[in-house]
Amino acid sequence: MGDRKEARDEEFQSFVIGRWPRLMRTAFLLTGEQHAAEDLVQSTLEQVYVAWRRVGSADDPEAYVRRVMINAHARKHRRRLREFLAPKDDSGLVREIADTGDRIAQAEDRNALLKALSQLPPRQREAVVLRYWEDLTETQTAEAMGCSVGSVKSNAAKGIAKLRAIPGLADMVTQGGRK
């Protein structure tokens, strides 16, 4: 029995090491604050570890973990905890290292993007983050958010429309695309 537990622990550890950067990026985009993102990922992984036998044998363990994270984030909103998506003093934050193909992470003015993202309601923010940053399909996003594909389409469209209505953000994206 000890060997099975040890193998399960190693499998979980391997999963965490491989997915940590992506989980942190998603959590940061949802919460907007480094410490809140770390707390969200940590509490998610605590829940997942307890059920790792079931999670590890799932068809897509990463999707399962993402769903747990979205649910944990949604519970915080229901409790009306305040989020700070654009911290006033971010000098102490550890900077995220951009993926080589992640054009948004390479944008010159990341603070403008985070501030704009913070203006979206939680469900619209979740839809935009999962669809456009995590590059999930509408079906995968719906599964992660626990809603219908139609709700994903609606929330993502409304969120993108609100982001496009912000003049400085639209200029930044347009300029970034020409470089």
C-alpha cells in the first residue's frame, strides 16, 4: 500500500510541476493579484490532492483541476470578497515569464490590460480568460465554468465588446499587432 501511495504522490507532483506556470497564469488573470493567485492555486491543489486517485485517472486531469479552480474562484465572489486586479504597488510582485507564443503576455502595457480585465464582471472575465488566454474551446470553457456553451459565447462576446470599447486598450492591441 505504501508503494501505491508513493507512486500516486509522484504522479501528483509531476502533474503540479508540469502545470504550475499555466495554473498560476490562469489564477493571476482571474484574481489579478500575485498572492491571491498563489492562494487560489494552492487551495485548488489541496482539494485535488485529496481526490488525486479519481482526478489522475480522469480523461483530462487538467480540465478537472481547472474546473475546481473556477469553482473556488466563484465561491470567493459569492462571499463578496474584494479583488484587486490592478495593484497600486506591484514592485514586489514576481513577474510572469511570457510563453514564447503568448502575444498578450508580451504586450507593452500589461497594467492597462489587467486594469481593463478588472472592469469585467466575474463570469465575463472567466469566459475571456479561459477562451482567449487559455485558448480553450467553447465546450471546454463551458465545462470549466459549469455552464452552457451559449453562456460562454454570450459572456465572452460581452466581455470582448467591453474590452474593445476601452480606447487605450484598443490602441495598444492595434500597435502590438503591427510590430
